[in-house]
Amino acid sequence: MKLFALVEADDPLAIDVFVNEKLAAEALLDVLRDEPKWAPFFSVVEIEISESQFFCPN
């Protein structure tokens, strides 16, 4: 399963995860609209996970 994460540089945790790149890019634009100086610190990255990692059987 392919997902897209909004991430901060040097932070191993995603700020948020999206089901498509367009939604992730829109979230990034929202962040940068408020704080344009943060552009070097944030990005959208593609992540790949297996369904077994994503869904909890409980």
C-alpha cells in the first residue's frame, strides 16, 4: 500500500499520513502558507507499507 507522509527534516515520525500525494501536497502548502520560512524543513515523502502493517486484526 502506497501512502504519503508530511514530514519534518530530521524527525523519524510523520506529522500526518495521506492516502494520496495531492492531499499531502495540499497540507504542505497550508503549512507553508502560514510559515513560508519553514519550507526547508518540511516535505512530502512516499511511504510503502504492507496491509498487515496497516490493519490491526483485533
